[in-house]
Amino acid sequence: MDHSTDEPALLIALEAGLAATFRRRVRDRLASFGVQVSLVEGQGRNYLEVHGDVEPLRTLALDSWKGIDKALFLGAAHLHVTRTKTGKDDPAGKVAETSSAVQVGDLAIGGGSFSVIAGPCAVEEEERTLRLAAAVSASGCHLFRGGAFKPRTSPYAFQGLGDKALQILARAREESGLGIVTEILDPRDVEKVSSVADLLQVGSRNMHNYSLLKELGQTRIPILLKRGFSSTSEEFLLAAEYILSGGNPNVILCERGIRCAAATRQVVLDLGIVPELKKKTHLPVVVDPSHGSAEAYRVPALARAAVAAGADGVLVEVHDHPEEALSDGRQALSPEELKELVPVLNSLHGLLNNAETRQLNPLPGGTVASTMEEN
Amino acid sequence: MDHSTDEPALLIALEAGLAATFRRRVRDRLASFGVQVSLVEGQGRNYLEVHGDVEPLRTLALDSWKGIDKALFLGAAHLHVTRTKTGKDDPAGKVAETSSAVQVGDLAIGGGSFSVIAGPCAVEEEERTLRLAAAVSASGCHLFRGGAFKPRTSPYAFQGLGDKALQILARAREESGLGIVTEILDPRDVEKVSSVADLLQVGSRNMHNYSLLKELGQTRIPILLKRGFSSTSEEFLLAAEYILSGGNPNVILCERGIRCAAATRQVVLDLGIVPELKKKTHLPVVVDPSHGSAEAYRVPALARAAVAAGADGVLVEVHDHPEEALSDGRQALSPEELKELVPVLNSLHGLLNNAETRQLNPLPGGTVASTMEEN
Amino acid sequence: MDHSTDEPALLIALEAGLAATFRRRVRDRLASFGVQVSLVEGQGRNYLEVHGDVEPLRTLALDSWKGIDKALFLGAAHLHVTRTKTGKDDPAGKVAETSSAVQVGDLAIGGGSFSVIAGPCAVEEEERTLRLAAAVSASGCHLFRGGAFKPRTSPYAFQGLGDKALQILARAREESGLGIVTEILDPRDVEKVSSVADLLQVGSRNMHNYSLLKELGQTRIPILLKRGFSSTSEEFLLAAEYILSGGNPNVILCERGIRCAAATRQVVLDLGIVPELKKKTHLPVVVDPSHGSAEAYRVPALARAAVAAGADGVLVEVHDHPEEALSDGRQALSPEELKELVPVLNSLHGLLNNAETRQLNPLPGGTVASTMEEN
Amino acid sequence: MDHSTDEPALLIALEAGLAATFRRRVRDRLASFGVQVSLVEGQGRNYLEVHGDVEPLRTLALDSWKGIDKALFLGAAHLHVTRTKTGKDDPAGKVAETSSAVQVGDLAIGGGSFSVIAGPCAVEEEERTLRLAAAVSASGCHLFRGGAFKPRTSPYAFQGLGDKALQILARAREESGLGIVTEILDPRDVEKVSSVADLLQVGSRNMHNYSLLKELGQTRIPILLKRGFSSTSEEFLLAAEYILSGGNPNVILCERGIRCAAATRQVVLDLGIVPELKKKTHLPVVVDPSHGSAEAYRVPALARAAVAAGADGVLVEVHDHPEEALSDGRQALSPEELKELVPVLNSLHGLLNNAETRQLNPLPGGTVASTMEEN
């Protein structure tokens, strides 16, 4: 990657009173990673400024090296996922930044639009699936989701209908006209699953499955990447970077709740990550309020909150008989509830994007992007 | 409290093959708590049904008693904080429920209104405080907050101006016309602090300080009770119950973020607790997006999300020079940012409460309260 | 699996006043899963007792079904991982239970023995690796660990030497005589990696990678399964069940620390899971105090604590120049520190297993297993 | 406090290209806190070195100041709780450090000794309490614990017998000869409770109750300070600092488990904090494996692990009929189990402190304190 080398990217505080020979060892070892190192003398301390590509140094526990007291990385990492300024600041003091949309068939997710993805947790039977797809379409949603291969905590729980579900999804796409979102579990299944899916979901359990992410990086298939159960925003962005650095720019990030002892059912939807991701990355951000709430009665409130926080879309589980669902029944909305919810979400998105109250995608300092480009 | 005893409140599964003498010992010991116990015979197991007030049994680790396999509490606890139905279901299948408003001076918090409380984390100097109070008032906020006694992690951090801050707050009230919210730390200070405050805040660090809660239960002062750093919704409601059971019904609950390893700065705003509290309690619920985001740039997004999730108000930190604040500067909005934010929040609240899209305060099953009574 | 059907495995509390037709629908739907359902009438409530294999019902959110108030599973699941009684209780009231050992080459892990696995996080260069293997062997350790394929948070961090590392490990095995432990990331690499490894590690990031676990279930290769970053003990056991239910009984469980907001570096070693796993499963349990402490200076204390808690072994990271390690340098012991540590761990294990103070593997009630069989 | 001012305590990286006037404003504002500020010029960046007492700057969110990019505190805070070197390094490269013992009546806790504190969660009835105190004494324990005032999550749970319990405890002390440990909840009760108690416990719920801590700082009563439910090690030490900075040096730290989503019953005993506290503070550290395990069957394993990790003592809950306990019955050992456990703990402590295997209180780098002074 291209890095500006005018400013140092790393400052190292050496131990007080460090002998010159040790200082030289530290400098030499740093330099062996291809960076430029220069000494800065302070009063009672000396420091090393490091210029160049410091990415490989980030994982090295520098502050445990002999002779180093502390290491301070200056500025954020420059990654493919990173939001960057388009150029000069505008006169009003508001920065212009790029924001990507990911094209899923005819649909652009991100870049100012608002999308609703809905469907059952798992594809169960053909007739029910087609009925649900029709209901999802009639509610004004944009994509239909349904799991064919399900990653279940227990090997004895329903694992999805597999290949048969893919056939059902293909038919649902044909009949409803909606693009299909389904989960990919195994790097060996990419071709098969993507023959049906318009958007491939990588679930929370596989956010750290780098073999799978690398495989998906070799394709150009749109990927919906869910945050891991207890992954930080940095780990989440770096998981996306695995796909982008492989050459596939089509990644949509999905917040779906993280584990937390104090939260009900030990899961909390982290909506604060929405403005954070909007600040740090150009990738679209959607929110799954179903897994993030774990109970259907909380889904509408959290879907509304996701829109208000600036999400580019939501991913909602729907089932016509939630109590009969073979997985995640507790958190599924009924088709009627979905139909009530979608227009409210659209109204909210409209309100927040109109002229007077334009508030979405707040940038650092609370300012608002004056230019929002799609690419 | 008054409990219906028609239905059992607790079912106990006895160990398989338990001898009659042991079964009798379990029955007798249960009965010694003043409840009614009856035997139910199953196929391969026997059970005990318990009728009456089972509250004192909830904390007894019943499933560790000899002879008891498992204990299952049926129905929620009946507490002062509990939301209860007003009577018969209405014909449209929507239930009518009571929702309390808490009167703070002229202002009713909850019961359908929307309130904004704003001000600096700590009262620092008189002039700055008065200037901030004027700005808060001009932005259309309803109450002015400012800490006089600050609970700081370090004994060497600024602990608040104490009594002097109370005088400044009294003057701010006089000049701005806004009611005052300030924190109470010590049961011995209740009289002194409440002579100035219209609403007393119990901070996260003291949510479990039951001596303080009991003292406040003896008064009728409106209390803003913040959720503890890692308190569950049940613990939060029971902390409120300490105040209500003492005789003070004037409690406003405040979600302010909980600790979570994966969240940025290890704090996550739990907006899912808003619909949960709306379902479980009649008390007003406000949200503090400042502590819940820990960074100012995320505050507007989370304030909007709080409104969309159904909060009755928000509590926002403001400072005219956030970078000079003696505490919590990182998360304070500027007066200008506040002024931009308040009308957006009001628009959101308006949208969600108008005729077509009335979505706030969803009740179980996604239905909407058709009656919203203040008491 | 074989289940005793004498006792009900599930009790369902129906909603109070549920009409008979609804009750019948619930019964029929339950029965469609192949279980036996019988009605139990209480005073003010009715219940359904369910006999048979209730495993598929565990994931169905029964308490969200119409007509069901609450569901209570009685007794633990009967899984391949489950610890089971060998037969009749002995006269002294102490139960005899089976405890598995997993054979790794000549070494039996579990079943009363104590094993130390040590080595660098990643295989870096041949000479260093061979030197470390010699040091590990000289310290009295039993297996040599070293990563060939490394799952790194950043795609730009050192990813391991891959195939070249496998060759180096093969040579380390030859020279040191120690069995080799290395990580498997991809189901397509099982044959290649297991041609060198005596024990295949599944890392925390892949504990939920069920495609990989199923692949490993088809082999008989010994597997070291690490607990996920925020996985519960139940999820951990069910991940092992994926391997066992595929036909591979050779699984060793490894606690390595879980994420926790309050813990230093947000990771805490959960030693309480050791007695829990010893109670619930017959599989061997080892502990990784290196990842579980995240800092080398805490490793000896936590390694000792792991032995005292009843672990069958520890997994320790060692590096001759920790400050130069390409990964996880912060937490690696030096060869000298390892040499000091191993005899202390052996002494502790010896003390806790001798006649007077036999305390390891405590069973429920604090009693001690009187029979410890290897299989 | 006394700080060496030879070395800078804080380094500030200014924003790249910061104008001189802004740089001066930052310098002036820093200097207004009484510290010395000097400029260090780098290549592409400038820095400010800060000498002097930087404690008040730690809470100021320096990196949100205009003109400051990042702030790096060098070296640990110098507090009353901080472990400090006694003087010159010894020739073998092992540092000598001070380690405090806290005198509780005739008993010295810390400083090389090992203490067991045991008793029921709450004082329930006189006869039972006296019987338990006798059993605790007969098992070789050193102090008797029992709650008189209980902080319970529910206001309807048993709140302790209060003043009557204090009388019972006074009698238990007289009869058993054991010192008494009991909890203090309210700053107004200090005199009353300490008239009976030899060691006052501040529970987890009150670790952040600074009014109480300040009150206790005004006394010389030995304090057992428990870690908060989700408090970091830094917050824990600063809570102790509240007491020490008030003038009371007699503080014993107690790890008792922290909240964690993945842990069983959402609590995990953080034994990694034991070596961390031993490195950072001279105060004695004890461990409560009862609250830290939440289930009695795990208590012996975790008590042993605590000793092995280097704790100066353990705090164990005991009840003669745990299933009848009015609080925390699930986690209480029986007197028989306690009697079995104590000699094992003593053996472990002996093993780890004898000449060959001296491993306790490891210092940074894995070395062992060669001098352990009591004060």
C-alpha cells in the first residue's frame, strides 16, 4: 500500500538511561522491517521516530522489546477498508469523503440508499419459503434471506436443508424477483452456493475463519460480513480487509450484537459501532436487530434505532409461524409485523436525509458529509 | 404486595425416585415461608406447585436443596416497578397499560412527552456554567445537569466543587429557568443537595449502594437512577424497587452503557433495554448517549437511536470547550452541536408518535399501546 | 444415542387457562418430533411431561410457542462428551466415573497423567526452532508446539511459514523425539498438516468453524480443541461433540482465556471451567496460561494455578528472544523460565495426587473419584 | 506525593504541522496544572515532554485537546498502593521489594503468611453461628466471616439480622477466639460495626462507593476491599488508594470474580490479577473462590488455584446446611468439606515457599523476590 512518509507513523519511547549499544540494537532491528528510524533527544529520555510502512510492526509487542518503554502509533492504519478524504477540505470546513455502495444485482447497498433484507433464519419447506418470499417482497423489502447451510451450536440441531434449500431459494428468487442472501460456511462450497446467492453471508462464527475469507477475496461476489460474537471494531475491519486485500471490494459490514454479561440473553446490539464504522471505513454498514435483540418484541425498536444511528440497511428475520421455526423462532417477526415496520423505517430514513435535518453519516466533529459519492 | 393466588407462582421438579419422607421435608420447609404447596404426580416424576408470595424464595438457590432437581418460577415478579394491565383488553386486541410520568417541577418526564437534559459533566466555574445553562435553555432543552460532587475513579482527579457548585447551580436555575439535575453520592447529603436539585441523579457507581437508595426511598424527591456498569435489567429494576418500596414513586430509569470487552472503549449503549423496560415497568426511561458512546462524535447518532428505540428523553453532556473539561471532555458536545441535535430529536419523536406511524412503546407481540395514561 | 425413557426429560408449563384445542396442538406438534407427551394436571395450571430424545427440541425456543409458558429440561443432555457413571455407587457414597485419556503417539494425555506442551507461537526459522525444541525436551516437556499456518487478525501480519514450517517441524520431531502440535485452519489441509502433526490444534477462532470440526470428525487424529474467545462451556462441549459424533473420540479440551471487559488486556483465564468440565465430560482438559494471561510475567502463576485446579496439562509458549518473536512475543517464556517452571508444576501435580491430599478431579459434592479408568 | 522529576512522566505528540500559536496554547494550558513542559523537535512532528506530577492530567482526555494527536504516559503512577523497590538491585539480578502485611488483631495477613477466612454468607441464628464458628476454628482457619448487614439485589430478600447479628458475632468471637470479618454498607455505621469487627469488608457493590471509602480512610481499621463486579485492576487499586490516601494503610485486596458473558453463571474468577497485583502493589491479596465460582463443587479447585497463583489467603463461605442458607447457599461448603480443604491449601502454600521451588510472588521477568519484608 501507498503511505505518505512525510510524517512519522510510530514513536518509540526508549527506556530512561538506555546505553547506546542497546539503542543501536533496537534501531537495527526496527530497520530490518524496512522502515526509517531516527533518534529524537529529549530531556531525560530519548525517542525513536519511525517513518514508512509500519503495518508489520503493529503485531510485534514492541513495548516488550528490551530497551523499549512504550510505542505509540501515530495516525490510523492505511488499509483498503479505510475511509479517505477525496481531496481538499471544502470552504465550509466540512470534509468530503468517499462512501462505497455495493452492487447486489440491480440493488445498490450503501451510498445513500436504505435497504431491507428479510426472510426466515433457515429455509424449511418450499411452500412456506415461497410464501414468505412473496410476503417479504410485498412489504417493500429489497432482498430475501434464508439459510441453506446453518452453523448450529449443537450437531444434533437442524443443520439446514443444504442443496435442497439452494433449489428452493433459486425458485424463490424466480417467483419473487428478489435477490437472495444465504450463508457460506465452507471454502469448498463457494461456487455452489454463489450459483444461487446474490449476496453471500459470512456469519459471526466465521468472521475469524480466514481460510474462508481469503477464498472469498479471490472472487468478486458481494459479501455480507457479520461481526463476530466478541470482535472489536478493529478486528471486524481487518476481517473485511482479508477480503478486500484479496481483490474483492464488495463487502457489506453487518453489526449483529455482541456478547455482554449484563445484557439480556447476554447479547447487546452495539449501535455505537455504526457511527464509528461510518467514520473509519467507506464500506456500507447494515444492522441485524433480530440476532441483536434475541427476542421478537424488541426487534422493531432496534430496527428503528439502527436507521436513526445511520445504518444503510437492516437484516430482519421473518417467519409465518415463529413458534414453529426450526431455528431462532424466538426472534422472528411475523409477516404482518414486518409489513408494519418497513414504512416506518423508510420514513425515518427519509426524515434524516431531508434538507433541514440531514443528520446521517456524521463525521468527526459532528459535521455532516457534504458530498456522498457512490463508486 | 397483593398477589393473585389462583395460579401457582412456582413449580418444583423433585428428584426422580425421591422418598416420601424427603419430599415431606421439602414441602414443610417451603411452607415455612408462608406459601401453599401442593403435590402434582407425573409419570416418572413428581412436582410441587407453590401458590402465594414466592418473592422470598427467589434468592434461595432452591435447586441446590436436597430432593429438588429444578425450580421454575411462573410469571414475572409483582413489584412496584412492574407494568400492569389497566383492565380488560380492548376490542382491537391491543392492551391498555399504565405508563407513569414523573413530575420534575413543571416538567412531566415520560407518559408520552420527550425531554432533553443537558449540561456539563461537572460544574467548573460560575461564568462558564451560567453561559452553558443559557445555551442549553436556548437549544430547547428541558433540564440543566451539572455535577457538584463527582465520583472519580482516582482520588487525585477533580472531585467537583462541592458546596460551591451547589450555589452556582442555584444561580443557573434562577437565570435560565431550567430545573437542575445533579448527583447524590452520600446518604448524609440528601437534604443539602436536594435543596438545589429538582432531580437527584444516582450514578452508575452507586446503583448497588442500597443504603443510599433506601435513604432516597424515604423522600419524595424525583430520582434519576442510572444503570450500573454491568448490571442486568433485573438488577436495575430491583434497584428502583428499593426506592419505590420505601415510598418514593418518582424514579426515572437511565440507560448509560454497560461494560463489554468487544465494544470500543469497553462500553456499549444497550438500547435493547429500552423496549424491555417499556414492557416490564411503567417508569420513564431516558438514555445517556454521552457515557454510552464515550466519544463525542458518536453522541448524535446514539441520541437519535435512543429516541427511535422509544426513550422518553436523553441526557447529554455539553461543554463549550470540551478539550478543557476537567472531566469527561472526550464525550461532550459543543453548544452548537447540541443546538443542531435537539430539533432532529424532536422531529424523530414526532414522526414516531403521529397517527400513521405510531410505533413507540411497542408492547409484547409488537402491538402498540392504545392508551397511555399519566399518573 | 441411547436414552433412558423412564424419567421425563422435559416438563412444559402450559399457559394458565389454555383451551383444550390449543393444548392438543402443542401436544401434536411436540409429538411430531418423535417424543412421548403426557398431560399432568395441577391446581390452576396444566403441564406436559415429555419422554424420549428431546435433543432436537432444545433449540426450538419452546417458550415462544403459543400456549407454552415455560419449558424446563430435566437432567443434562446425553452426549458423547458426557461423563457417565460406570455403574453402581460404591459403599462409601463416592461415585465411580470414567475419565478418558487421549493417546498422542506414546503419550497418554489425561487419565491421571500430567503433560506439558511447549514451543514458540509460530515456527520462524529452522535453526531457532530446533534449538527451542531441544530446550523444550531438556526441560522435561512432552510435546513441542509451533504454528505453521497462523490465523492473524491482520492480513498484513506474519501468517506463518506454511509448508516450509511443516518441514521444519518434521525435522524438530526427528531431532528432539517430541511429538508435534500444530494448528489446522482449513478443512482442505487436514491430510497435509496431519502428516507432520501428532496432535492437531483447532484454535479459538475456529471453535465455531463446524465445517472444519466435521472434517476432523471423519479422522482419528488427536485434536486439541481450544475454547472460543467468548464461548460458554456448553458451546465448547458441543463443539467437541461435533468431532466425537463424527466418529473421532480423540479430543482434548483447552481453556485459553475468554474475553472480559474488566480483565487486563481484556482476557481472563477461566480456571473455574476446569472443575466444571471434569464434572461434565470424560475428555482431558488442558490449560494455556500464555494466551490466558497475555503477559509473560503472569504465566508461571497461572500455569501453577491450572495444575492446582485439576488440569491434565498445560500449553506454554516459549521463545528464546521473546522480544523478537514475530507473533505473541509479549506472552512467551524464555527457555530458562520454562526450565524453572516444569519441576514446580510436576511437584504440584504430585502433591495433589498423593494418598493424603488427593484432591484433583473433584466430583459433585466435593467428593473425590475413587476409580479413575483410562480407556 | 513525592515524584522524581528527572524523567518525563508524559510525552505528547502534537498534530503534524501545528502552528506555533496553537502549540503555545497547549503548553500554557498544560503548565497551568503545575507541571514543566519542554518542546522536543522530531522529523515531521513535534512533541512535548512533561515533567512533574502528572496525576491530575490522567483524567483529562488530552488527546481530544485541539493540537494534540496522542498522549503517552511514561511509567506507572506513583501512588500509596504502588510497590516500590527497597533500594539497589541485588547482585543476582533479583530485585528486592517491599511487601506489606496487614495486622488483624494477632494475625498478620500477607508478608509471607497464608490465611483462611471462613464462615457463612450471613449470620442467621445464634446457635448455628456459634456452631459454625467452632467448626471454622477447628478446621485451622484464622478469621470468622459472617454478614450482619447484607446488600441484596432485591429489597425483599433477607437483608441480614443487623444489630442482632453484631451481638451474635461478638459472642462468636468470644467463644471461638477467632477475629471477626463483617461487611460495612453505610458510612454512618462505621463506628457501630467496627466495635465488633476486626476486619471490615467493603463488598463488590460498594467498591465504587467513594463516600464510604473516604470515611474508612479516616480510620485505622483493617479493611478487606473486594473488587467490583466489572472493575479493572487499575480501578481496584485506585479504590484502595482512596483509603490509603486518607491515612489508613491497612487494606487487603480481595479478588472475587468478575462478570463475563461466556463464563458459567456469568462470573469468572480472575486469578491473573494475583500476579498483576503482586507486581503493582505491596498490599496483601486474598481470593474469594466462593463468589468467584458461584457453585460449591468448584470451590476447592479454585481455592487451590488461588494459593498456587500466589494469594496471601482465601475467603470461603461455609454453611452447615447450605441448602437452607438464606443467601448464597449454592456456593457454600459444608464444614466437612472445609476441614478437608484447609490442610491441602496449607500444603500447597508450603510447597511453593520452600527452598527449592520457591515460586510465589513472582516479579517481572519471572524472577523471585529474594527479600520479603513485613512492615
